[in-house]
Amino acid sequence: MAERVHEIFGIDRRKAILTGVAALVLAVAAVTGIGQVANLHHAVRALERANQWWFPVCLGGVLLAYAGYIAAYRDIARVDGGPCLPPWAVLRIVVIGFGAVAVGSSAGTLGIDYWALHRTGEPRHSAVRRVLALNTLQWFVLAIVAFLAAAVSAAGPWSAPRAMEVAWLVIVPACVAAAIWVSSPRQGERLSSLPRDAVRLQRNLRTWPHWLWHAGRAVFSDAVGGVVLVRHLLHRPLAHPGALLGFPLYWSGDILTLYAAVRAFDVHPHLVPLVLAYATAFVVTALPLPAAGSGGVEAGLTFALNAVGIPLAPALLATLVYRFFTLWLPIVPTLALLPQVR
């Protein structure tokens, strides 16, 4: 694969600086706006009283999340005859992928995962399906956790918005049912088959509808193919333990980072509503927002935490600490590893 000199893993070094600056500006703007509502005086007092012993726990949560993602990535890459990647190669892919979210990846973490698999010799559509399987399993685990948290919250004494609970209780079973249907042996083989004819985009506008249908059909086939891979993996759990245990470990580490960030500001959150708020806010990060969703993610997570009973000032500060450890800190190892990638 030919690469431009100034671009590695889809990361344009010149655009990376602009993206990083834009992310910082958007985050500052969001914090300033929320700070006006939260009362900056209360936020400053909470910051001065922060228990810094919780910050190493935040770092531990990040490392736990890395370990889980690495285990899941390596197992999903080799399912159904895929490449068996060396642990060091997977470590570099994951570390660069996490940091690239903030430093200007043109396609995000999924694009880097695809690039890495394609470089091993995987055909284009096969690499796409493995990346989508990775993403599908990742979100499936979070969805199940959020569904259980919503069910427990609805039956328990905790304070969580009813709409937040109902959304997870309704949407998750519907999505799981749809995934089971499209990945069934009969439907999966039919829906995941690629169009046989090759259609190229031409200047003639009359050919565009056919090209769009062909491209859309290929994208849909790859999406279903990713779900089929997840089904194969779930049917053989002992053959791929890293994939099944990796993402529970990943989400546990990420939630631990948020929990420690909240505890640092003398708030003792109940785990169930915290998980519910976390999962709801995390949906924002699934959107292909520029600059890693800076500003929007900060606002979404802050108000989600506030919705489950955490005061606005510590919720804002906890969000900033969480984002530092999960968004900004990973840039350091990413920049250290990028020169090794050629």
C-alpha cells in the first residue's frame, strides 16, 4: 500500500496539529459553558479538595482497558482463518489507534484497525468484516451491561431518568433480535454475499444511482458479515477466550477510570446509575464527530452524570479527568510509536 511521506496509518501529521488544537478549543468552550451553569466557584473549591490518590486508579483503569482491547483484537483478527498477529504488533496497533482519535486520524480507530489487517494480506472486504466484528462485539458487551444496569435501576431505589432506563430496555433486545435474525445460517449467507458485478463511478450522472445501490449493497453485506463473524465466535467460546473476555475487561477498565475520577472529587456514586450514565453518554462517541467529539462528549457525559444525581461541578471535573486519561494521555505513546511504523 503506497503511503504519502507525511501520512502514517491515515494520520496526516500536519492535520493532526490542527485537529488537536480544534479539540482543545472545543473542550475549553464546552467547559466554559457548563462552568457558567455549574458555578465556577463550586468547581474551583472541588478541584482544590480533590483526592489525588484516585488518579493512579484512573491510570490503572486505562491500562486495564488497553489489555482487554488487545486480547479481543488479537482473537477476532484470527477467527475463521484470519491472521494470527504477534502480541507486539497488536499492542502497537491498539496504542496508535487509541491515540489517533485525538491526533487527526482521517478514519478513526476503525480505519487504523482496517489498515493494519489489510497490510497483513487480508482481502479488503475480509478486513472490513473483521473490523466491524470487533466493533460489533465491543458494543454488544456494553449494550448488555447497560441493559442490566437499566433493569436493576428500574427495580431499585437509585435515581436515574426513566427515559434513560426505558431506552436501553427497549433498544437492546430489539438490536439483539435483529442481529440474531440477519446472522442466522440461512439469512446470513444470503445477506452477506457481495454483488457479483463490479461497478465503477463514472462522470455520467445517470450511472450514479446504480453505483450507489451497488456500493450500499456491498457496505450492508460487509456489516452483516461482521455480525456473522461475531455469531461464529460466540458459538465457539473456548476457541477464542480473549475475544469474549477482552471487551468485558475493556469496559470494566474504562468504567473504573470514570468511577475513580468521580471519587476523586468526594462523590460516592452508586455503580448502577453510574454505568447507566456512562453507557448513555458513550453513545455520542460512536458518532464520527471531528476532533474526537471534543466539547460534545464533555457536555454529554457531564449532564449524564448530573442526571443520575451527581452534582454538576464535580461531574464536570470528573469528566475532564476521565477525558484526560482516555483521550489526551494516549497521545504520548502514540507519538512515540508512530516513527516505528513504515
